[in-house]
Amino acid sequence: MSTAQARMRPEDLAVYLVTDTEQCGGPGGVVETVRRALAGGATLVQLRDPHASDEEFVRLGLELADVLTGSGVPLIVDDRVHLVDEIGADGVHVGQSDMPPAQARAVLGPDAVIGWSVTNEAELDATLALPEGTIDYLGLGPMRATASKPGHADPLGMARLARLARRSPWPTCAIGGVTSRDAAALKASGVDGMAVISAICGTDDPEAATRELTEAWARAPRIA
Ligand code: TZP
């Protein structure tokens, strides 16, 4: 087993909650949503709040780290490589306009999880040239257009996303407009999980919504 596999198991990506402070109704809502999502079987949590100050981000991150302690569910922070250690997070997710993953690896060292967004074939080609051990998983998307990320890249659609996943030597998750109805097609296509904001944060019952996702994923056969 390579170091990368040890840092991020494919099954950790199955139901990946990415938080959105607005959709959750404020920082308190984020904490409660993560609590409920944990009860519903979420396998990974990312703190994402592009509008928060570093101070607000750290405060919320520390609360989430506390909620997740002992659960076995890793905490990833979006973009802010410089806050991973202060929060005690397991790693970072960086996008194409964030710190390059090799630099993030140099800052964070060998133990941190690093996730990396890929939105098209050319970005995957470039990613395949990274030194081994730089990244641990890929977020592929957006699968569909989504209001949760203004200015996102062109949607890939299911078929193109599946082709990218098949070329990835890293575990992958799909993101962007993903719902429990996509579980069967995504799992059959070889993706390792579903990363969602609104399918959990945008609901009245994050625990039930997460359970619906985890059950749909567990039910779906893996064909690829
Ligand atoms: N990156 C690509 S799409 C997206 C992010 C953070 C937003 C996903 O949100 P939703 O509500 O699950 O479509």
C-alpha cells in the first residue's frame, strides 16, 4: 500500500459533506449540520467558507474538529493551507486557483491529506505529471451546474466525469449538483464517492439527507 492510499482510503470519500455557512444558516448551523451528518453516516467533512475571515474560519474549524473527534471521520479544510495545523485538520482541499498541490505538500509535510480539484481533461493530464505522493484524492466536477459555487467551471456531465475517474490513479469523488439519485450511476462509473453541499446543507433534515446518500451509495453495485 502506498503512502497516498494510507492517507485517504477510497471508502472515506463515499459521502463527503462540504459545508456552506450560508446554506447551513450561519456558523452554529454548520456545527449542527456536521453533527447531524455524522449521525447519518457522512464519511468525510470539508470546512468550506470562502467568505470567512481567517479568525472566523479557525473558530469554526476548531468546533468541527471537536465534533469529529473520535468519530474516525477526517476533517479537511478548503484552500487555507496555512490554517490546517492551527485547526488540527487532517488536510486540505485545493482548487486550480489555490496554492499548487506540490507547494501545499511542501508546507504540510508527508502526513496531511491533500485533495485536488480537476475540472477537465487537460487538468487531469497535468495532474498525472505530479510527483508521486503529492496528492491523495481528486474532486471531479462540477458534474452539473450548481448555485453553490458561483463562477464554477463548465459542467462535465456524468459521462465525461466517469471517463476522468477511470483515468485517475487516485481515489475520486464527484461534485456539483450531486444527489442521492446519482449514487448508482456514479458508483457504477468507478467514482469512489459523492461530495455534496446542498444535498445535505440545503435540507431541513441533514441527518436524514445524509442517511439517504449513504444508503443509496451502499445499495449501488460497483460495476467498473
Ligand atoms: N466545487 C465544484 S462544484 C461545488 C464545489 C465546491 C459546489 C457543490 O455544491 P452542490 O450544492 O453539492 O452542487
